[in-house]
Amino acid sequence: MEAQPVRQPSIATHMLRWTAAIATGFVLFALYGAS
């Protein structure tokens, strides 16, 4: 996966993916947990 050290937005992509995953999980938890 990391065979292309030329591109460096790997950390940014990971951060965006983690943020999106946490946001989705929080929304799902709020929808299912709060009801």
C-alpha cells in the first residue's frame, strides 16, 4: 500500500478517514442510542 513515498498526503488521508469514521459512528450512536 505504501509503495509510493512520492505522495505524502497519507497522513492527511488517514486523518480525514478517521474523522469521517468517528463522525459517522457518533451520528449512528446518537440516532440509535438516543432513541
